[in-house]
Amino acid sequence: MNISEISIRRGVTFFMIYILIAGAGLFGLSQLEIDLFPDMDLPFVAILTTYEGVGPEDIENVLTRPLEEAVISVEGVEQVSSTSRTGVSAIFVEFTWGTDINVGENNIRKSLDMVRDYLPADASEPITIAFNPSMQPILIFNVSSDELGEVELNKVLTEQAQPRLERLEGVGSVSISGGTEREIQIQIDPYRLAANKLSMDQIKSAVRMANLDIPGGLLEEGRNEFSVITETRFNNVEDIRNVTVGYSPTGKPVYLKNVAEVVDGYKEMTQIVRNNRENSIVVLASKQSNANTVNTCNNIINYLPILEEQIGNNVSFNVIFNQAEFIEKSVQNLSTTAILAFILSALVLFFFLRHIVSSLIVAVSIPISILLAFFIMSQLEITLNIISMAGLALAIGLLVDNSIVVLENIFRRNHELNEPIRKAAEMGAKEISMAITASTLTTMSVFVPVLFLPG
């Protein structure tokens, strides 16, 4: 007794199974995460180290080569490439496909810790970054204000908007690009510096030490104990000018303003961000690796009017790029494809068979099968993305083909051979079941190798 015979004889049972499948599919669809791309583990790690004021050749000798030698022996490393530029060392490590990138990144960090003491003291700590598709911005919007200049607007965004946006559900990071940034510049006069017998290192050390909060111990009063901190951080430019950088032969203090000019200026612009042919400040938001892209974008967009009121100063946000719109359009296209397949398959069958019930049978088989796929995808934690949606669109075509072939054979036996409908359904499905199974398995076998692709 095959499945077609059982389904005919146990019609009520299979009808209940269809209802169960439809319910499970709708539940799975509500639980599906929607994203642009599937989760991928790219086997790439970048190591970035800065050493300001040093040329490319020296960067390669004192930073890039020691770091390369440290990571080349890490297990799973397939290739190491590097770029040395003025003040920056960038190393790119490629692992073999299938390597757990989190484990690989931890192993790289351990190797870097072993050589950190041999690097220049003024160089920054090496930063490791594992490549992840979720790191790309999902939402980009520009910011404008009629009351604030670029410097003030940049400061407001950094101090007020950025931390508030990063606290929203699903948001991983928020970065600000463009505009003019404030910078305090210390322009040292070499002649006055030599006259006071001071060096650049002394100036640098004195300014750095003067901008620290120094602990002053504990103060006990009865049963209470207070922590004392000496606050010496700079509050304004005049505090910087009055930093003591040394002493004259007579013991008189030498202030920074005696050997340098302290200018409250702007950071040198190395990039220009423009929107609609005008200089602009843009905010880029990225999601957490396990967050829903559509929900995260909607959370940010819904919060922007509230943020405008909180910041004030006539600040307005204008969305430039919204990845959720593309994803929603892709889902809408899939829905449209399913509906068109539903309608066209029914119309084609009705045109050839002239039988409304037969046409509806094929049309109903499409959404039932798709709903079952949604439930399986939710259990396997597969997101609804452009790859999975393309697969579903392809599956709709296969479902229609198989349904038409089976139904046409049943229709032929019922109308041409005058068999009773129950017998025609049983024998018609049984007669071509092997051919339909072989055809479907042949199509599936083409995609089986994809399951074994690493990453």
C-alpha cells in the first residue's frame, strides 16, 4: 500500500495533516528571521596597528614583519598579506575554508600578545577584526541643522545621538562620517624650545601627564571612607597653555605658552562626505550579528523623530539608504511569484482540462508545500534571505510541474478510461510515482554538492 492509496482511503486523516502543516508553516513564517544574505563565516581576519609619524619603510620593519612572523604559524592560516603605509600597518590573514573564525581570531591574539613587548612603545595595540557580512551598514542617513555649524553638530552627534542609537534593540554599532572635527594644535617654536633647553619628548610627556586624574588615596572620617582623586584634566585651551613643561636654570617654571602656540582649530580633513552635491555629515548604523535587519532598521527609523526632539537645535535626519526596503521588496517579489504561480497554474490547467476542481487542486498544493518549507527553515534557523527566497521561487516551479503531471494522468484515466475517480486517483498517481520521484531526485542531486561547501 503506497502513500497515494493511503491518502485516498484515509481522507479525513490527511486533511487534518494538511491543516497541521498549514498551522506549523504559519507559525514558522512568523518566527523566521529576515535578512539580506545568509549567515556566512568568512575566513578572513585583519590586524591593524598605528604608529603616527613613521614612514612606510620603517612601519614595515618595526611593525609589519614582526607581526607577520607571529601570525604565520597560527593553525589553519593559509595566506598572509600586508600593506604598510605612513603611520599604519594592515595585515590580512586568510584561513582555510571551514575554520572556526572565532577560534582563529583568538589564536591570532595570543600570538600577538607574545610579540607585543618587542614593538615600539609609541605604537598602538594591534587590533584584530574578523570579517562578518553583518558589519556592513544596514542604514545610512545624513544629518543637517540650521542652527549648528559642522563642528557643533559633529559634537552633538558624537555625545548625544551615537550612544542613544547604540542602545536600541538590534543595533551593533553607529559611526559618524564627514564634517569638521575640533582639534587642539600645539605649534612648537623650535628656537624657543632650544633656548629653554627642552626636547619634544619632554613637551609630549608633560602634556600627557597634566591631563590625567591622579588618585590621592583615601580619607577616613569616622566610619566613612572617601576616595580622593586629583582632577587635573583640561577644561579649556588656557589650561593647556599653562602646563609646566620644564624649569629654567634659575628655577623659574617654563610654561607651554612660552615655547609654543596653542591653537583651538580643526582637524585636517582627509575625506569629504557629500550628499546632493553638498558637504554633509552621515551616520552609518550596523546591526548585531544575530539581529533581524528589518526590525533593527524599523527600530532606528521610528526612534529618529524622538531623537530630533531630544537633541533640539533644529536637527533633522534624512534616510539615504535602508537595507530593509530591499529585503521587504524581495519578500514581496516572492509573495507575488507564489500568487502568480497559483493563478497561472490554475488557469493553464483549466484551459486544457476544462475542470475547475482539478485546477484548484494543483493551485492549493503550492502554498501548502511552501508553508511546510517555512516551518523547516525556522527549525533549522535558516533566515529568509535572497538565497533562500531564490530557492523557494525555483521550488514553486518544480511543484507546479509535478502537480500538473500527476493530475493530468488522473484526469486521463477518469475521463478517457472511464475509471471511478477514487480508482483513477490511486492508479494514476501510482502509475507515474516512480517517474516523478526519479525526476525530482535528479533535480535535487544537482544541488546536493552545495551542502558540502565550507563556510
